[in-house]
Amino acid sequence: MPPIKNNTKYSLINSLFECDLGKLKKDYPSIQEINASKKDFLYRQGAHCSDAFWIKSGIVKLSYVTEEGTGITIAVLGKGSIIGSFSNNSDSPEIEESAQALGNVKFYRIAKNDFKAFMSHQTELAWHVFEEIYTRKQKVERKLRTVLTQPVEVRVISTLLELAEIFGIKCSHGYALEIHLTQQDVADLVGASRSVVSTVLNDFRNRGMLDYTREQLCINDAALSNLYNKNYN
């Protein structure tokens, strides 16, 4: 069962911006609160930008387009996540991925120099930012190890349980994801072909471990966890 989410970090982030946004703009004038609609881009791959983007609400998909023109979903992120470019190699580095809203998204945009100054004055918040970025780094490393060493079924289970933990809403099956992901998106996150992942998902549905329509994915987290523990743990 996914653990109860700790909202302390998100409450701290949102309270700082919501209660003192006017004051903060006096000290850090580049701060903006921006609304994005479904499929809007916060930024696109190849753009020159050194700003930080802080997701206040909603869900954002990070994706990458290969030289052959194939789009790959890298990650799906929710509130409290910080994205953008933090490179010291250039004042305006080229961003390596695109960030797109999967629904209505509110986010803060702040220039790199203002962001650095803001973090130096908000030490508790800076620690939460460090934790969030480090956790994402760990997930990327864990995903790479899993792709290299584990069968596709295990990768699908791990990905579904992680999505349920971050974006799940309790339902009769276990958790319903509040995001719409295509089978190709799931395949990208798993690191396998869409056809193979589709076969695994259909098998899980036939065994009552999940259910999905064009608009929603419901995950029986207990059944998936039991399958993993029985066969792979």
C-alpha cells in the first residue's frame, strides 16, 4: 500500500508564495505565477532558458524527442516539483526536455539568480528543494537499474505503484490515477515497447489487478504488491 503523503513541504511552498507573493516580488522581481491549460508547454526542448519552474498544482509531463523524431516520456511530476535548467555553463542554456501540462496547471517561474538568492534566504525551503531533486535523481537511477536487470512485468508493477503513490485517489479497486496516460506513455516510463507493455496491462486487467478506460486507470495496488512479493521478492 502506498504510504500516506507528507504535505508539509507543499504547504510550506504554497504558503510562502500565496501569503507573501507581493513582498517576494519586491525582493525577487522575476517571480511570476502562471496558469497553463491542458497540453500547454511550460517550456520546450531546445529552448534557451535558465529559469526555475515550480509546480503549484496540476500535473506536468517531461518528454524528450530523439534525433529520429520519436517522442519519449521521461517523467510525470506533480505539485512541489521543481524543473528547468540549473546549469552553470551558460547564462541561457539549451533545455534538454519539454515540460507539458497534462491538465490545468499553476506554476511559478523565477529567474536563476533570483531563485539562488531566494534559496539562500529560505533555508528550510532549500532543504525541501534538495530532498525533492535528490529523490527524483534516485528514482532515475532506480529505473535504470530496473530496466537493465528486471523483466518487463516487474517494471510495469513498479511504475504503476509509483504512479499510484504520487497521483492516486482512493477508489473501489485501490487507487484511480488522476492523470490520463496512454499506453505509450506507460511504455516510455517502463523502458519497453508499447506492444509488450500493452500485453502486460491486458493480462493484469484480466486478472483483476487493474482496470482502465480511455480516460482513467484504476490500480489494485494490493494485488500488484502481492504479485511482486510472491514472484520477484
